[in-house]
Amino acid sequence: MSLLITKRCINCDMCEPECPNQAISMGEITYQIDSERCTECVGHYETPTCQKVCPIPNTIINDPQHTESEDQLWDKFVQLHHSDKI
């Protein structure tokens, strides 16, 4: 499941540089997460770093529109980071 930045976002710029998949970018109003690139930090960290650095609780949540198993997140990680090495 990818993550979702809610309207609680204050655009503090903490999450974007922390994303190892470059899945976070500035949207029209607040930051947004690209579900095609978000692996919830699977393959990089034990927990999503964007959630850890966000100063506003419950601002970055699981995106109910993009549910994925841990195996699917691992597959996405491999595709994002190892496709050029195959």
C-alpha cells in the first residue's frame, strides 16, 4: 500500500528529501506521493521515513486507493532500483 499525504500537510519540506524512491513532490497545494514509486520504504528502512519526519501527526497515512502486500512492495522496490542492473 502506498502512502497518502492528507490536507493536514503544512508544506514544511521535511518529507520530500527523505524519500529514497523520489516518490514525494510538490502538488498544486501540498506535497503528494506518487503511488507508482512509493514502497513505504520497503527495501530501505523498517518504517516509512516520511512518517517519521513529519511534524504533524496523522498527516501521512496508508492510501486506501492503493493497497499492496509486502511482496508487491518488494517487487516495486526491485523494479525501481535494480531494473538498470539486469
